[in-house]
Amino acid sequence: MVLSRDEINKILTHLDPPYDLVVKLLYGCGLRLFECLGLRVQCLNFDAGIVTVHDGKGRKDRTVPLPETKEYRRYHLHETRVQKAIKEARSPLDF
């Protein structure tokens, strides 16, 4: 299911940090959940505005543009917690 920008914004209003940042990366950069959760500081190049994903789908490296945000946080998350947070944020919206 592909959500519109408006639907994503509604979900983001119901997400607390750090889950909101993960969803912004998933939606804004087109990352897969495991790619996003596997990112490390050295994967981010803020000067060039890119994220380098190592060992993504097909065990390939790729670069994606980094969305413009002024948020700098550091968390280690389990994928089931992110999925649960998105489900909980989406449930009151009924779409």
C-alpha cells in the first residue's frame, strides 16, 4: 500500500521519537525497514546530502538522497517496534 504525503503527515503526528525519524527515512529516502535500521553514522554524508546503504536488497550497496531535516538523533531500534509504532499511529486514522 502506498500512502500519500498527507496520509504520511497524519501518521507522523502520532509517532514519537525515534519512530518518527525512521518513518521519515522510509518515506523520504525510499529505504526498506532493514536498510534503515542498519544505518550507522558513517553511512550518512550530510555535506553531499546522501545516505549510503550497504548490503541492501541483493547484497548491493546503493546511495539515496537524504531528505532535508534538522534532526540529529541516535537510536538502536528493533524492526518489530517500528512496525508496531506505525500500526498504532495509523489505526485511529482509518485509511
